[in-house]
Amino acid sequence: MAVKKGIRQLVDEANARITTIPVEEARALLGDPDVQFVDIRDVRELEREGLVPGAFHAPRGMLEFWADPDSPYFKPVFGQDRRFVLYCQSGWRSALATAALQDMGLARVAHVAGGFHAWKAAGGEVARKETRAPAAAATRLAGGQVRIPATYMRGGTSKGVFFRLEDLPEAARVPGPARDALLMRVIGSPDPYGKHTDGMGGATSSTSKCVILSKATVPGHDVDYLYGQVSIDSAFVDWSGNCGNLSAAVGPFAIANGLIDPARVPKDGTCTVRIWQANIGKTIVARVPVVDGQVRETGDFELDGVTFPAAEIVLEFVDPSDDGDGGAMFPTGNLVDTLDVPGIGPLQATLISAGIPTVFVNAADIGYDGTELQPAINDDRAALGMLEAIRVAGALRMGLIRTPEEAQTRQHTPKVAFVAPPKDYVASSGKAIAAADIDLNVRALSMGKLHHAMMGTASVAIATAAAVPGTLVNLAAGGGRRDVVRFGHPSGTLQVGASVEQVDGHWSVTKAVMSRSARVLMEGWVRVPADVVA
């Protein structure tokens, strides 16, 4: 049913019958004992941007209840004989709120033209609102559990539980067994049933993830980002790499949770968030869309592997290879190596460390054509065993492990993937993918299973390897130099770009760029038994 009045008409009608104070006049009222400023914004806006000094916070959803003397929620401040000056972010909510209070009988009520945005632009004084105290963040409950502030977010084609470092129980604020035990219990691991029924995980590598964020400790950055890949059926958390998909959710979470300087968050436009990826010591730049000072989450950007469209977030992975830290983008110095894989024999592979260490092999060399979907691999124990053997052989050659046994507790890295020239196929959604629309097909495994789409970090590795003539990825895409590649994966296609250069015979990548989206799915607290964090 169509609405009879739009929001603009409601605001216009309210403004026609209420008192609107220009921002300069409002500034002159600051400190007047006869005036009470009332901030009706969401608490997260106050924590992020501050508020007018001395303002009383009355969130818009509770204002009428707090102002009514007969309401059980009445606040005595509204019983005072003072002039109430309301404001929101830009003047729309406060216009409607002022009209509502006026209708309730408050005669001395007005609002600020342009809201808090205009107040700051005019140089108005700003006070800081204290955010939640870390000591009270994790709370022990009488029922035997501890509740911890947390946000459940989708980032790209993954989901994870996000925490602020300061909100964790004290023992879990530092690396070690206490932190690992907490995150495993949050996710519901280890689970011999492989279902994560008693936790927040989804029993897949894409949904068994946790993120810990804090204000940046590295100059030139806004936020520190630490990622933990929780094993599904074993008792360990792998901290050896990054999650490229969840990287898309880091900027939005940081903005919404007070980790970004409010002065750097525009009213409308794009907020650039510089992220320090603490697992691998690399920089990620996220360009997050903002509307009315808050993260825009809805939009029309479509990402294969995600059901619904959302707002586009552009990620730039800066210097994503290991070459700057004494390592090498190609750890062996070769574009193509020959691995001796138990049970297979000699096998050509491209071993690259860009985004995440990855072992690429030709699909045809292991009996595939690159169009396989999850059941073809994940329901075949022999196939999974073969691909794990390839991963272990690659890890040994890359120097990531010293013995094959070490691979059992390093499941997150390296990744193993197989590539093939473009070929028509039908994606898991039923969408037809034409060979003419892609440069190559890629299938990659994560935590021992074929990924339902493509890991973000592996996408960086794909783009980088495709840009270097002579790698198996480049040859599958047709060879030659290329800055952008579009590849097919089980859920559809993805385009990724990379800038590479060769100096004195050594290849390096300066950046890789891709688009993702992110959305808050739920926020509040996650609970775990108290003895987990005792």
C-alpha cells in the first residue's frame, strides 16, 4: 500500500508549525541555565561524533515516553521549567520530535536548523561521550554464563563474530590459550558432529571465523585487525593468515563502534579506512560508503555467492606479497615448480605468496576441468586427500612448514587451487556462466573443503599470478600481461585487479583491488559458559 504522506512532507509540515533556531543563535544559548539541549540521535552517533556540551541524550524512539509524566519511563529532566532545544544529525528527526513534544503540551521547545552537522560546521563546541567501559564489557551472569558485546557480520562471502579488543574478558585480550578457548566456544568448536549446533559458527570454513578489532597501534592506520580461523572439528584456532572477505566488514564495524576518529567520517560520501592486518603485517584500504554519518549497508552491488545486493565496498590490498619482508612473492624463485606429491608423483605448480600463500596446479593434471562444484570435490574423500597432499607438498616447498605433520595445525595456509582455461558451466545458483565472459576457471579449497565461491585473499593471489606471464594461472587465462582478470568460481564470477612489476628479475605486486560488500546481521552480546574464561 502506498504511503499517503512521505517523510519530506511530514518534515515540511512540522517545520511550518514549530520554532527552528539558526545554528549561530543556538551556539549563543550554550551555557544558558534556562536552556536544556536534547540530543535525540542514536547512542552510536554520540559515541562516534560527540555531542553538544551539557546536552541530555533522549533517543528518538523513547522521547515521548520519557517526556510524559504519566509514563513509567518518565525522566524528571522534562518536568523542569526550561526551554528545550532539540537536535539530531541534520534536522529532520528533530523537526518531527519537536512537533511531537509541542503536541504533548511542551510550549517552550525548538530545534536546531541543520542539526549537529551544522553545529560542528559552524565551529560549535563538542563534548565527547564516553564509550562502554572495558571493565564492564564482559559481564558474568547469575545463570553461569558470561556475556560479551559482539556483532555478527557478513563480509563478502563469509560471516564471522566481531569483537572490540577492549570488550573481551581480560584473559582473552592477549594472545594465548584463553583467547583461543573463548573463540572456539563462541563458534561451537571442536564439534565432532560437524554442525556447530552449540555455537555461532556455520560448520563451514566461510562461517567459522572471529575478528578482533582495536584502535591502530601502527602509525598511518586507523584500526588493527586480527583474524582467527576456527577449526570445525579440532581444538585450535589458526592465526596464520587473513580473511579477505571479512576484510570488507572491518571498516564498517570500526566506523560504527567508535574506532575511527569522528572527524574523518563524512556526513555523506566515502570514508577511507586504513586497516593494519595484524596477522600478516600488511595494509588494507577500505572505502566505505556513508550516508548521514553512518555506514550505508544497502545498495545494488551484486556479488556472486551472496544472495542479496548491498552497498559496494572497494578494498585495496597494499603490497600484499611477502617480498618486502625478506621473503619473496614466489618463495622458490620460480614461476612454475615441480612438486613430488605422494600418491601422485611429479606435479607442476605455481607457488605464490600474495594475499595468502597459495599452491596453484592445473586442473587437467589432477583429472578435473575447472568447472567442478562443491559436491564433486567435498563428497569425494579420495579427492580431498589428494588435494591435501598437494597442499602439504606445496607448504613444504614454500618453507611454511618443516614436516608434513605440521600441516594439521596450519589448515588456513597455504591454500590449494586448481585452474583451467575458460569453459561454460552452470554455477551452484543455477546461473549459466559462459566461457566468453571469463578469462579462466578457478576452484580453491579452504580448511580442507572446496570453497562455495572464492576466498578474498585467494582472489588477490589469483589476480597477482594472472598478471605475471608464465605462471600456471596466467597461462590458463591465455598468457601475456594483464592488470585485471575475471575468473569463474562455483558461485559465479569475480573480477580482480593487480599491479605488478619486475625489478632485477624479481616480481612484486604493489596492490590488488576488488569490490565486496558487508552487512551487520545481528548485534548485542554473545554468551559462553563462565568456566571458559575463568
